[in-house]
Amino acid sequence: MAEADQERDRPPVHRIIRSDGQQDGLTRQSFSSYDMAYEQLERYYGDLCCSDDDQIDYVIVEMNPPPAV
């Protein structure tokens, strides 16, 4: 199989990114699907109080999979 075909066949990696560009426990994880990342964010936001003081915003992004070794 050609290298380009192998690259295309690998599933995407999803990451959670902070709006302020910093890293934390959420941003250091990677997920095999958007849904898995979303569920992690749901758990995080569910544990927060209703206050939005100092709330950090997160987004889920699809990253290119790492090259095969």
C-alpha cells in the first residue's frame, strides 16, 4: 500500500484546545473521535459551578494523524 493511502486510512485524532492557548489536563489528551472528546468536555463542564467567573473556553479540533513509523 502506498504511503499516501496509509495516511488516508488512519483515523483522525481529535484534541481539545483552550481559547487562551494554555495547556491543562484536557488539552494533553487525544481522542479517537469527536464524540469522545465532546463527552470529556461535558464531564468537565458538568463539574463546574453555575458561575462563569474565570471560565475557560474549549474547542475540539481534528488533527492530522501522526505519520506511521
